[in-house]
Amino acid sequence: MVEAAVSYQGVTFRYHEAGAAALQDFTATVPKGRLTAVIGHTGSGKSTLMQLTDGLLTPTAGQLEVLGQVITPRTKSKALHQLHRQVGFVFQFPEHQLFAETVLADVMFGPLNLGQTPAQAEQAAHQALVQLGVGEALWQRSPFELSGGQQRRVAIAGVLAMRPQLLILDEPTAGLDPDGQRELLALVEKLKGQGLTILLITHQMEQVAQLADTVLVLAHGQLQFSGQPRALFAQPEFLTTQQLALPAAVAFAKQLQTAGISQFNQLPLTLDELAHALARQLKGDHHEQ
């Protein structure tokens, strides 16, 4: 059984005592070392859930345990300082938070703020920039001279330099061109492969199909689904009720099945899986595993 990095137990949160619950009786787990996608429309409770996970909010009722630290309605903000060091939160358009004169100085800021010496912070920044594929030729340049995709990498490097055990990514490809999106998703896949626990907020089902080990679907502050992507995309009626689309590969595979052109014992989730499945069928395997 996979160890849980985060567990939520009956978590409810209200921004105002008499107001509606932004999150209601939420119970789920986030497996350690895996990528969990969190999807849902505006107002579903995604942002509230992430702020609770990062310790920016405490629950109105219920409790959650993040990296071994239990958070209840009585938990004081002072008790969450260590958690803030362990959870890295990359907000939407994180490049808007870049401010230093050079790329290296910007990435060093987080480790320095955690009390590291300049030498330690520089080493951490070097490692994060290399990890994110930011070439050394860019380190002494102003971050504002870089492309949008490069700025996004630098901003994420600034979070990774603090060596979080849990990384929260809020729509990490928003605003990037197709090439920038592909490059960033490859980096996220690399981080996942290195065993980092990742929470990915996204509305793009292709990203869910490509990257996620587990999916949490939220609507109106409540959990609607928790499970693997393949199980989610095998429920088109449920997706319709949630106003969520099938990934392109799944939709096309279903069309092939409906037309009687191909049959799949297991629907492909990505275009690569679909291409391999069709190639094997053309070689004589009429029912693809």
C-alpha cells in the first residue's frame, strides 16, 4: 500500500461563519511520490483545498495531515512554519513574482529566506536551475529578458531550490505557447519520475491522461471522484454531468469502436498509446490489450 503524503478527513472550510462552505466534508488521500491531478470548474473548491494543504488556511471542521503534520481547526499559524518549508506552491503565472536583477539571485531568494548561507543558497539555486533545464548562460541575465517559457522555469526553480517534499502546481502551462507547454509538461514528468509528490491543478484533460496517477474531481466544494485516470475516462456520462471533456485520444478511440473499425480491451489515454495500439492491430492483433 502506497504511503499517503496528504490525507483529508471530513474537511470543511467556510470563509465566513454564516456563509456557504467552500469545501464540505472532504475526505481523500494524496499518495506519496505520485502525481495527483485536481480538476473542477471555478468555484469547485480547488484553490481552497490547495491553501489548506499549504497551511495558508486551517479547516473549519475535520482535519488533514500533510507530510506528518496534523492540522485541525485549533492549529495556530505559528505551528505551520515548518510545513511552509516542506510544501512548495507554484501559483498561476508565477513569473509575475520574479523581481531580482538576475536569474540566479531570484532563485537564491527562497533558500536565503529559509536561513541558508549565501554559499548554500547558491548551490541550491544551481541544482534547481540545472534540474529545470535553465542553461548557465542565462543565470546572470535579468529574468525579464527571458521568454515566457524560460521565465516560468525560473519561477518554478525558485520553489524547487527550497527543496519541498510536496509541490503544488496551479495551471502550470497557462499562457504558454504549444512548444512551451510541451517543454514544461516534460519537466513535470521528469520531477514525477524523481519521486517528488505533486498536486497538479489543471483543466486540461490531456495533462491528466498523460501525467496523473490519481485524479480528484471537485464540484461545489465536494469530492465527486477519486481514482485513476483510466477509471475516470471510462465514465463519459459522469464527465458530461461534470462538464468535463474526454482527452482527444480517448474520444477518438471511442469513435473507432462505435464505428466498428477497432476494438480496445483497454482504452488508450494518450495519442502515443493510441498510435501504438493501432500499430499493433494493423499487425494482426484485432483486440488490443
